[in-house]
Amino acid sequence: YDHNVSMTNRRNPVSNISGRELRTLVGHKGLINSITQSNRSIYMWASAATDCTVTLWDTRQHPANVLVRRFDRPANCLSYSPNDAFIALGSDHLCLMDPRIKEYRSLPSSSQVS
């Protein structure tokens, strides 16, 4: 298992460079649980790992990790909202993160899913 995010070119099956690694994004210290791409920008990504961090990436920048946010537990999944206003993070509770102002809110639940 890897702690890095690798960007590959798999969209063009005719290309002889298809599947070639384009860039490796380094920053997580734990295994990556989930990665999602922004709906509005091909350059913006978010990833969650077992190290209890969510990282926002802008692949136009070097280094690409523009924000690392630590949580009290690892997120198992994450997804941008359709308009990219929020990133939903799921673990044993739900968090909504606003990537524009770098704040998040935890939404309590009355029962846990088992």
C-alpha cells in the first residue's frame, strides 16, 4: 500500500502513454482511503487517509498540497458537492468542509451505522 496519490493518464486508450504516471502527490503519512476530483476544476482534488488528515490538492502548484486539515478520526470517504461549495467527509459521523474558507462542521448523528 502507498501513502501517495499518483496521477495517471488513462482517458485516452489509443495513446501510447496511456497509464503512464504523470505526477505523484506526496503528503499523507497513512494509507489513502478516498480521493475525489473537483466538479469544476480538473486541477483540484481532495484525499483522505488513515492518518486522520484530509488534503486539498491543486496540481498546478508545486508542492500541490494547498491545505492539510487534521480531524480526530480518519475519513472513510469524501466527495465534493455538485457546485464545489462543500466537501462531505464520512467516518462514524458526517462532516461538511468548506474548502474556500477552510472551515468544517461536524454533523452529529443520533445513531451509529454498524
